[in-house]
Amino acid sequence: MTEVPGKGNAMIQDPDYARRLAQNLVELMAPYEEELMQLEREAPAFGPLRRAVGIVIAEACYCISDGAPTQDNLVPPVDDEASRTR
């Protein structure tokens, strides 16, 4: 398991640390999703819970593969082509 940083770190900016946490989350949640799939066959009421767990796993996989966008990518440049057409 990954070490938890000290409480002084309000937000972790290390992408490698985020990937390790996401990988741990996927490893932890995958068996639950499989179990919920089996339960859903017997009791469809488990469907929403299974879908929510699947979404959590998908988001963690995104973090592992692509990572979160950097601050530079959040706002397009002022002089880009889309801005000039406005």
C-alpha cells in the first residue's frame, strides 16, 4: 500500500502518487464490482450500486492512464483560433 503523506499537505500534486492511489483503488474495488454483478442477477436492486462502483473504477483508470490535466490545459490561450472568431 501507498504511504499517506502528512496532514499538512492539503492537496497532493504528485501525479505518480495519484496514480498509485488510483491503482490501489482499482485493486480494492474490482472484486466488489464482480460480486455486485452476481448479486444484481439475483436482485436487480443492486444495479445502481454496481454502476456506481463501476464509475469509481473507470475514474480511477482514467487517473492511472491519462492523469489529471495540468493547470496549463484548463484554459485555452487567448489568441487561439476559436477566440478570434468570436
